[in-house]
Amino acid sequence: MKIYLDGQFVEKEEAKISVFDHGLLYGDGIFEGIRLYRNCVYRLDEHLERLEYSAKALLLDMPWSRAELAELVCESCRVNGLSDGYIRLIVTRGVGSLGLSPNSCPKPSLIIIADKIALYPPESYTEGLSIVTVPTRRTGPASLNPGVKSLNYLNSIMAKIEAAQSGALEAIMLNDQGFVAECTGDNIFIVHKGILYTPDVANGALRGITRQAVIDIAQAAGYEVKEANLTRYEIWNAEECFLTGTAAELIPVVKLDTRVIGDGRPGKVTQQLHAAFHEEVGTHGSMISID
């Protein structure tokens, strides 16, 4: 595997950053997780736009154009001979001093990793996940806005640990008002009486690229989709529930906090949207040649 690191591709073992990089010292940086399907970098422009938004929110100046970043992402796939995979695009504040001030960081660092990823075992997609609600709350927009996809994921990591302690692979995180925000790294949807509901981003949900893709696909199929304030009560009493994310794709949930959702099996709407999503992923994005 070759990693793109600040202007060159290096072997995995040689891909190293300084211990003075503010991304390491303080989580001062941003990232995007991007999927490659059948030589198509899925919704690459949307990912790069969100990266730019995150950079602006953190006052992190990026010297690369969107076109330059797009080409580097595609070249990372070519160099590693990938036609299907996962790309992690990382921008750190760069090397600086031990102080908090970013004024000591003259140049950001760019890292691109093109590899494979599997968050959940295959049977989770056919049988569905049993998940739990954890004590750790999602950070609200009054602090570090969860719309910023920063390198600081301690909030989600703690929630992931709490889920594992309960024997679950995934967890729902609530905001300070008790409304459902999202899961540790995925957005959440429910189906109730033929309508799809997902938490409003104001509740702490990331504007997920896959989330928006599923909204687009569902609306094109004739479903009504609503952003709403959701509590655990609405999820317990939904007919169907599923999660969306770049790495997770679309995965059904059949149980929350020991309450069975629907009939305890992946629902028809979930299965329909999952199939439609996989029809789209090889066509909606930036096509690359591996030759």
C-alpha cells in the first residue's frame, strides 16, 4: 500500500508525521471518508465540498483546489490498484509548537489513504443490528458544531466503548435535550406508516453524504422523507430502522435497548433502498481509470 503524504506517495511503513503535528497533539484537523465502487469515486464532489466547509469553520486554510484534491484522490486509487475500496482524506493543521495557537503552524499537511474497510460483519446486513443507547451525549452546535468533520472523535469513541460494554456493535447518541442525534459514526432513519424520518441536523446529526443519497433515492422512489425531532420512543415503535454512512453504507437495525423494532427483521423499505443505493453507487461520482 502506498500513502499520499505531503506531495508524494510513500510506502505504508514510511508514512509518518511529526510528533509536533497539531493533528496529533490536539486533533486539529479535518477528514473525509470516501467510497470507491467499480472505479467510481462515489459523490466525490459532495465530499470535497463538505471538507471545504469544515476547513472554513475551523479557519484552516487549504492551499489545494477542489480539482487538485479530486485528482489526488483518484491517483491514490490508481497507485494502489483499487477498483473498490475506501479513501480517507485527512488535512491537519500541520507542524507547530506545543502551544495551542495555530499561528505556529505555517503549512497544513495532506494525507490520503486508499484501502479497504468493513465496519460490520456480513450477517449484520442480512439479519440486522441490535443496538443500544449510551450515556455519552452528542456534542451540540453551541460547542464544536457536529457538522465539522474534525479529527477529534473522542465523543464517538467513548460512545463506541460504551456500546461494546453492553455487547452491541453500535449505539445511539442523544443530544442534551434527549433527542436522537445519530449513532457513533452513522446517521439513523426510521420508517413509520410509510414515511421516512431522520433527525434534523440541528439535533447534532452530521449532514452525511450517504444520508443525503438515501433521501434522494427515497424521494425519487415516491417516499416522503421528513427531518424531525426523534426520541427513542419513536424508534422503538417504528416499523423499520436503518443506519447510513460512507463505510457502513445502509444497514438495518432490528432492536434498540432490547425492544424489537417492527417484526425483528430487515424491512421491505430498507431492503428496497439498500438495493437502489447499490444500483446508484457505480454511476454517481467521478469515474477513474486504473490503467
